[in-house]
Amino acid sequence: MDIVVLVKQVPDSGSERNLDPADNTVARGSADNVVNEIDEYAIEEALQLKEAHGGEVTVLTVGPESAADAIRKALSMGADKAVHVVDDAMHGACAPQTSAVLAAALQQIPFDIVLCGAESTDGQLSVMPALLAERLGIPQLSGARKLTVEGGVARVERQTDGGYWALEAPLPAIVSTWDTINEPRYPSFKGIMAAKKKPVQKKSLADLGIDPSTVGLATATSQVLDFAGRPPKGAGVKVDDEGDGAAKLVDFLATQKIV
Amino acid sequence: MAEVNGSEVLVLVELNPAGEGVRKTTLEALTAARALGEPSAVVVGGPGAAAAAKAQLAEYGAQRVYVAESEEVDQYLVAPKAEVLAQLVAEKQPAAVVIPSSPEGKEIAGRLAIKTGSGFLTDVTEIAPDGTATQVAFAGATIVHSKVTVGTPIYTVRGNSVTPEPAPGAAEEEQVAVQLSDAAKATRVVDRVVEQKSSRPELTEASIVVSGGRGVASAENFSIIEALADSLGAAVGASRAAVDSGYYPHTFQVGQTGKTVSPQLYIAVGISGAIQHRAGMQTSKTIVAVNKDPEAPIFELADFGVVGDLNTVVPQATEAINARK
């Protein structure tokens, strides 16, 4: 089975993140760049599919040179090879543009199934599987907490409020995963060493047959006009419970007209 | 910039899964859409869906109701609704499309954007008459103003960020023929399973949320969180630490890798307030915290905090609230 897993490098959500005031794009220098956390679950799921069905796992990443670190992480977990689309023209690309680039790259990689994380911690759009399914004309099985593949059919439990939807579609298909689907493995020392020798193919927009002027900030389908830090909250009231903490809390709720 | 002028705005209706009318998110979307023009509600669902929704749609300003009913649309994931909307965008040339920001709503918006060659903005908290949308980024730390620059602007409106306001609407019905393409029938929804039946409000829609964290210390002890929630008619949430420890199911997780909530009142009990959690609740209007650690970062966000043992403070508060009823 040919498996492609989409991996995104994002600013660490545990640190202070910012937009760049020069052009209102994500400031990639402001925080450590890491693999988007939920993508690790997609990588793990890809490795488990390979273990069950055979085949190869290809990592596909779109991003600046620094995204090579994210690719190494995926390769050290056990993916076989990678394609890194890197092109300065992509700076400031919007989601529809990025989906066009990923779709073009996927047309050059044979696949039975594409896996990705259900959400990135920076943009938080949760739309990439839908955009790629639309562009590639393949089924979308998004938001999975469980995936099984059997006889050319993918079955997913799509996580919902208070339950799940059972989805079914023929391969090739795109599946996105939540962090409920598995427990990602840690890269072993052997895996880290092996990753250094695994092939990473770099591709430019031209390699994908995409006109660079159709991608990037200048032609993005939406634009950030301005941004500001959220105004800091005024210091609240903090009381020590000396037997009357609950009463004071309820009094506060009463001033808010809640009780 | 794509011009948004005072004309028709399509609003996709999110039906109540229980089969009774529309979800509150629909009324919020109708209210937000009125900043841009005259809202027309679009009902895509099984036969009879529009009839059950019509009164509420009229009450919240829908001038027209496009009725796209078919047995088939609910049998497939996301794509049928995007296809119906794309057909309407082509026919009606609306000024914009507004969709409630559920996981499905965002995916519909994305597919519609590709089909119509448009830009889209997700999780907007406000739409201005000139089409500028407000979004919160980076765990609520940054406020962003954005605009769609290409095609028919598509917005998804984040739950609980717009207060639904009634306005008279004619809700004139127009039938829309549904002819799904094969591509729209790619992913079959075989079953919809409800595992946790709860009489409590939906987490993302609730006006009050009471959440428990690691400090609650056991699954059994979450009953004190539930009791406080029930005294306030609130939804129950949990931090990632509580979910990872097996105290409460994942579907109730609030935070970066769970739900984002923005209620009128958020009560955080035994939650330290790591960025993972703040990401999901930072934009709540009023925040109350109970924690035994006076240095817990959650107190930086709290309008009112109690430093104390949650096992005494929370049951006492529940009792006092119930006594006031």
C-alpha cells in the first residue's frame, strides 16, 4: 500500500507566538518550530498501516527550508522517504493556494491513502482534507478516531460531539486523524540514525507545474488587514478560602447576575 | 478587494440533530449575516427539514428559504452541502455566504471556496458591513482583522461569539432541485452513533461551562464538577490532563487539541491553566477559577479566583447556588 502522510511545521504552541508586523504572516522566527502535534498521530497511523498491509510511507511537506526538521522527525519515526516542496514564492500563501500546491505534489506521488492531522495548532482551520478531496476528486474521511482499511475500502469513525459517525469510502482517499486514534511512537536511536540516510526530494513550484505568481501573499484569496494583541484582562479578584471561599464565589456570580 | 454590498447573503442552516428546528449557531449566523445584506437561509437536509426550521428562520431575519431536500444529502459527508451551495452561488450571485463554524461547516466552506474560486475565513467572531471579519488567533492571544480578496466571500461564524437577535423575515420558500454528482457521493455516512446522551447543553453552545482538571484527582470525583454544572444549567468540560488521566471522556476536552469554547461564564476547577487549556477558553466573557495553588497561571486570566481545596469549595458553592433557587 502506498501511503502519503502530510506533515506541517508550526511554531510551538507552548511558547509565545506572533504575526510578523511587516506583512501580517506567521512569524516563524518568534517561537521554536516543531512538528504540528496532531500530525504525529497521522504519522503513527501511516506506520501502522504499513506494518499491517506492507508498502511505503512518503512524507509530504510544504514549507520553508527549516521544515526539513519536521521531515527528519517523521523519517526517524519510521517513514521511508519524503518530498519537500520549498519555494520562496509560497510565503504568505492562503489555504486554497496551499491546497493547490499539495494537490499538484500528490499527483506526482502514487498513493492509495493520504493521512494528515485533523488540525494545525497555528492556523486551526481543519480544512485541508476537504480542500484536497475537492481538488483531487477523492473521498474525504476527516476527523478520524479510528481507521481500518480492508479490501480497498477505508472505514473511519469520525469523532463528533458525544459520539461518532461511521464513514466508508473506496481508496484512494484522504483521512485526517485526531489524537484519540493511537499513541505515537518515539523515534528510536536507530530510527534517528537511519533517518539521516533516507531520501528527501526537494521540489519547487515549477517542478509541480505551478506558476509562482498564482501562489503567495500577493495573490492570496484572503488577506490579514491588521492584528493586535488581545487587550490584557484587568487583574481579577483572588481570595483565599478561609471557610467562606464558596460563599464569596457565589456572591461574585450574583454580581454577574448568574445566580 | 471583493466588494460586499447590501444584497443577498446565503446562510447555511445547521439543523438540530434531534430533529427539532435549528441549532443556535444558525441564529448566530443569520444575525452576523445581516451586517452584509439580506439573509437567505439555505436548508439542505432530508424531506421535512425546512418545515421544522421555517418559523425560527423567519424570526431571525431570513427573507428567503432555499429548500434543498432529498433523502440522499444526509447519506454522504460534507460534499452534498457544498455542492448545493455552489449551485446557489452560481444562480443567485450573493454578496457572501455565511456558515456556522462546526467541523462540518468549516469543511463545507473550504470545498465551496474551491468550487467557486473564492476565499474563505473560518471561526470569525464578527463581520463588519464592509466584509472585514474579526478572528482570534494563537490561542486567543491575538485579534486579527481579515478580508476575502477573491470571489464570493465565505465566512464561518464561531459559536457563542455573536448574540442572536430577532428581526422580521418573510422566509419565502423556494425549492431547489438536488442532483448530486458522483463526486458528492464519495464518502458514505453509514451510521451516526451517540455514545454519551446528556441532558446538559452542548459544550460549544453552552452559556456556562464548568471544567475540571488534574486537581479533580479521579473519575469518580468528577461528580462534584457535574453537580456544580447542573446547579448552573452548565455544560461540563475537562482539561487535557484530566482526559489523559482517564477522569473524563475526550469528547469533553477543552483546549488546543479539543474544543474551543467562549461562554458567558467559564469556571475552571483544579486546572492550572497551561497554554494547551487556555487556547480553548481564553475568550470566555467571565472566568472563575478554583485552585489550591495560588501561583497557578489560571489566576492570571480569572475575573474571580478562589485559592482553596476544590473538594470543599465546589460542593459548598453548589449547595449555596441550589439554596438560592
